[in-house]
Amino acid sequence: MVACQSEIERNAIPKLVELQMLDSLKIKETEYFLNGQKEVKMVGDSLIAVSSIKSPSVGFYHISGKQRKRIASGDFPIGPFLPSNFDATHYPIIYILDKKSESILIFNVNTQEFIKKIRLEYPEGKEVKFVGSKFKKLDSGYLLELATSNYDNYDPSYYRESGNLIYQFDENGKALDKSFLEYPNELKNIKGSLKPIDYLTSTFFNQSIVLSFPHNRKILRFDENDFGKLKEEIPLPESRYFDYGLLGTEQIVSFQELFNSGEGANITVPTNHYFNTIFENEKQIMITTWMNNKKDPPNNATFSNLLIYDKEEKEWSETSNPKNILDIGMLAGVVNDTLYFYEGSLMKHDEKYIKRAILKPIAD
């Protein structure tokens, strides 16, 4: 009966809602310049935190568009760092997962104080990803996503042989014997090479770990305290816009073939649709899709819409008007009924913007 209901929910076309933009506030960069964006997160109800790899740092902005302080590589006597990810839920304390030193760095943003460096002891054959490893400060210890260090991510074995991805570390940086979640068969069964994008999306809410591989059509909720215990499985709906299919190359290619001395210039690795962010509050789970139109330049573009799950009604809806990601940016979070987006990629504009929007029902 449960499986049957899941199929009904999965195959139902979600109702349409409209994403209505309210305004766009230009950020006043009077204190520092942040080059591009990687992770974008809401901190409380009034701050947006943004990480950058090009200018390694995490910057903070008030939703009014005013800059607040930042934590930047080179500003502290600890050597340079590269933020694979960060956790600012304990603001003004920020935890930065540093790929360069294989450590967790702890700072106080308000006082600009470096507090502590925790060197990580990875299990054999594992490492933090260059960017985007899932990361959270737990009540006791840390959650980290680890990738295999034995294969580059164009190799199908990267997905087949990675084993568990989500690990718990203690307060001293040692990996505990607690790990879970492998790549799903939808990724393992691809015979050619996949474009190396982030196929796993995460958020954290009310002592739970929410994870989704969109291509196996599920949202999985795990217990944060009973680490790795599956609490809930929510089927993802059909979509008018998002393509759940996965395409790889006909033959396996390598990083070397694609990038060394112009080799591989004629090799095209298909671009798949994926989830950029997932957000949860008391009422909803909200997902932003990133959907490349697969057209040749200069017409190539990536669009985004929202999938919204009503937790009380257990019903899905989706926005009817996908928008170019260079116009809308990345979803930072939701305050009351207002959605906050940050666009600071510098790919279309020289300026950065905080954009506000609301969801409006569409009359039948």
C-alpha cells in the first residue's frame, strides 16, 4: 500500500504556481570585493553568507544590500585556505571546511578572531571534494561528505567504487565508524563519463539531515542524532521542465584528455539537469532546479524553477516561469513568505544583487 501511494505521488503532475519577483537590491561593495559565488546561505532572518573560490573567503551581506564583515584567506596568520564549504548556523562563529589544509577552521566573524584549526583524519582512500562537500557542525562533532581519492570524477568508477559518502567526525577531527549513503544505481550504471557536477543536494532542519539525488527521484531524511538512520522517504514528482534522465559520453574520457594541450576539444560531455539547492522550514521543502537548455553558444543558457513540497498536505507544486540563473541567482533562504536570492556570479553584470520574490497561486 505504501509503495502504491508513492507511485501515485511520483506520477502526479504538480500544480503550477508563479514566482513573482518583488525587487532587486544592488549590493554596496564598500569594504571588500567577492569574486563570484559558490555556496549561498541565509543566516538568521537578515544576513546572507556567500563563499567564493576565486577570492577564497566567506562574505556576509545584510538583506538591505549592505556589506557586513568577511572571513578571507590571507587575513589571518594561518596560511591560505580554500572553503570547500562552511557552516554559519552558529553565527558569529563560522566553521570553514578547508580543502587546502584538510582542516576545519573556526572563526568569530564579529571580532575577526581565528579560534581554532582542527586537522582532519580521513579514512583511507577518501578526501574532501575541491568544492561543495556537504558539511555541518553537529551537536557533537561534524558531518562531512567525502569523495574517493582513487579516481577522477570523469571515471565511472568514481561513482561505483566510492562507497559511503556521509561521515561523522569527532570534535578532534577523527572519522568515526559512522557513515552512510552511496551513490544510487542511476549514477553507478552509467557506462560513459558524466559531467562532474554536484549530483547530491542537502539541507539540515530540526535535527535531521535531508539529502537528495534527484535522478533517483527521492528525498531522504536521516536522523542527525542516530547518525545514518533513515526517518522518511519522499518521492519526487513529475515536472513539466526538469529532466530526471542522466546522459553520459559514449566512451569513457578523462580529465587529461579534456584539458591537456587542447586534447579532447571535440569531446562533448552531456550536461544533465540537477538540483542546485534544497531548503526546508516548518511548512515546506523547496528545491531549486538548474536546467541547461543544451543549445550551442551563444544561445546556451541555464534556467531554474522551484519544486515546492507542502509538508502538511503532502502535495507538490512547481513554478511556471523558469528563469535564467544569471538573472535570478541562487536561493539563499526564505523568511516568512519571502524568498531571497543572491546573484553575484559576475557573468552577466559587474554588480551583485539580492533579489526578493514570493510565490503566488495561479487561478485554474
